[in-house]
Amino acid sequence: MRIMQVAAEATPYVKVGGLADVAGALAGDLAALGCEVELVLPRYRCVGALGLDLSAAEDVAFPLAGRAAAAGVARLVRADGVTVTLVDAPWAFDRDGVYDVPETGEGHPDNPERFACFARAVAGLIARDPPDVVHVHDCHAALVPGLLRLVVPPARPVKTVLTIHNLAYQMLSPPRVLFDVGFPRDWFRPLSPLEFHGGSNFLKVGIHFADLLTTVSTRYAEEIQTPAHGCGLDGLLRERRALLHGVLNGIDTAVWDPATDPLLPARYSAADPSGKWKCRRELLRRARLPQGARAPLVGMVGRLAEQKGLDIFAAAAPALARLDLRFAILGVGQEKYHRMLRELASAHPERFAVFLGFDDELAHWIEAGSDFFLMPSRYEPCGLNQMYSMRYGSIPIVHRVGGLAETVTDYDESADDATGFAFAAPRAELLVAKARSALALYREDGKRLAVMRRGMARDFSARRTAERYLDLYTRMMVP
């Protein structure tokens, strides 16, 4: 089966968030399952700086805003058999910042035009040599299923899959952006696939035209069909519920494995966790927090924003500071949370260590060196950090929502099956209550080690995710 994966980011080429981890791992694992896989990405400035050994560039031509346009196309074939195709439109992608302007942190104002051009170039590539399945990820590539209705002959239809990684990001635009890449003006009318409150919405277009819809956990697939989590698209998703599947994301176990991780100060396993205690000591040293085993260390890694529950954490922080806990926090995001965390670390330097920015090595250290890992997200389509933390023996404390609810079994409700702690509503006092439960568990070594080892034994591999997708592709291809 020939599979084309289309995404705005994928490891190891460009990474802003979890989408990159999932798209990068899925391509390799599908190839390992015997598929012929092509991974298509924009050629951002940061990708060009990698010095990849690319084939000679070719062009794909397409109409854009009533004139002839073209994008360059360069390829490489990896050792695992995956073909990586880079779409080169310098006006759109030869700049600093993948989605945002680095100086301000705000999105590039022409993002709709940039990713509409990318989708149109991809549709042109597909029209030349259609694969069996085109799998597009999130709003940045969501126009592709609709554009294929315009450029691929009906006699050779291409099956399309749209994965919604985060429904909140929809790529809103003026209608002219869709007209510029070829959507007929007479398709735009109230309540049509191209119309959204007088404008246009890339994700809505993809949801309407894709042959199959997936999202990144079963729980999130249910949540996005409700007004509370549907972000204005719940009605359309309920209409298409028969085509909507929850497929839990997986992690790249070659990268995230405490037994082999080259970034760690020591390696370890569930059978011999002694290296974890060295990782803990080194993390405390790096964070300039007091050494000693009496107070557990809680890690946090992620975007500093409301979605990730930073407002809940801020409300809980005074009570958490009075508990016998220490925190190592890594992230970047909204300035108000930068300020809050700096003030917290200044007021309680023996309790809170804060690292503002992105540091891949330190992220691995925190996963390995923490006793517990906190994720108080207001919503979380899947989440990867709770999977990393369990694999690394750091017991997660999460808000029971989306993929967090699907992957973490609460100790207070089922001690014999528990892999962590889960609070039921996004409220500071519930977070603090679970922190108290975690502190009590920490002081019972035997029970804590049982929970830790149970989490380390869970199979969250991306290979399992790829097998589920291959099954969906195969069923979709049956007439």
C-alpha cells in the first residue's frame, strides 16, 4: 500500500509540538509494516539549514490567485525506506519561525496563505501520481482532501484520512484564500463546507471532504462531539461520527527508552531502576534544589498556556509550596506564566526550579529524574508527556480529560491497577488533593515501586498506533 503522510512538522526535521513526534514516528513505523511511505513537509528555513542530501529539485505548477505559480520539490530516501518530500515555496517558508514570528510570539499574519499554497502544491503532486491513501494532519494540511476533488480524475479517486490533533487550531481565513487556490466561488454559501461564520475554516473543509476522520484518543473523539469541546465544529463532527475514530497516539520507543537514552546521566530499567536515582540526583543538582530523598521531585514539561492548565497550577501554587514537594519546570509560552513562575521560584528557591525555553536534553532529564510528573491540562487530545513519564518511571498526576483519562489509571480509585493520579475536574483544590495523595504514596516504597513498574510496563509504542492506522487504511480501501 502506498501511503502519503502530509504534515506541517515531523521529527527529526522540524518540531514545534507533539504533532512532529507523532507524524515522524508514524511514517517510519508504517514503512516497517511494509507500506511504501512518503512524508511531505514544507521546506522551512530551519529545514534547509540541516544540510540534507536532497535530490535535484523539480517544480510542481499550479494556479494561484488567477496566475501560474510553482513550488520546488526536493526529495531524499531514508535508510528505513521512507521518502521525504520537501515543498519549497520561499515566499511562504524561507523565514524564521515555523508558525509564529520569533520576536513577538504571534502567528505569522499570512499563515492561511502559506499553508493554502502548501496544500495546493501537495494536491498537484498527488495528481501526477496518486498514492492509495493520503493521510493529512491538522488544519495546516486540511485543505488537501477538498482540493483533490478538483484535481484528481474521478476514475482514479484517492482515499483521504484527516487526523485532528487539536481541534482548537482550525486556521480561519477570508474566503478569498480558498478561492485563490482553486475552490469554486459558487461553493461558498451559508452553511456550506467552505463557509464558517462568514469566513472560511481549513479544518471544517477537511472534516467535510475526508473519507475518514481520526483523532488522537478515543476519549477525545467523544469529547469533540460536544459543545464544551467541539470548538464550533461539534455539529459537523456529530454528522460524520460514523467516519470518526479515536486512535491513541504512540511514542517513539527508540528515542524514549531509559535503558538506552544517550541524553541521560545514567540508564536504567524497571528491573534495575538504580540509574533513575542517579538521574534524580543529577537533576536536583542541575536545578539547584536541595538533595535528599525525603521530599519527592515533581516534573513539568510543556507549553505554558491555559490549555496546559497553567492557570490551575497558578491557583494551586500557594498550597503546593506548603507541601514537602520540589518542582522542576521546563517550558515556554505566555509571558504572564513566565512571570508567575519566576516569582514562584524567587519566593521559594528551595521548592521550585524554573527553566524558561526549550531544551530537549533537559526534557529527558526531567522525565527520568522526577518522582512524579504533573499535567493539569484543561483539555488534552492525547498527550505524550504522561506516556514518556510512565516509561521513565515518573508517576503522572493529571487532569482526567482526553488522552490523559485514557492512559492514566487513578491510584485512589484502583490501587491494584493504578499507573498514576487523576483529578476529576479542572480545580486547584483537586490538584492539591492528588498531590497530597502522591506524597503519601511516595512514603510507602513498596507501593510506589509497584505503581512505577506498572507504568513502565505499559505499551505506548508508535508501532501499535501504526498497526491501528494500517487496519483502518485497509478497511477503507475495500469497495
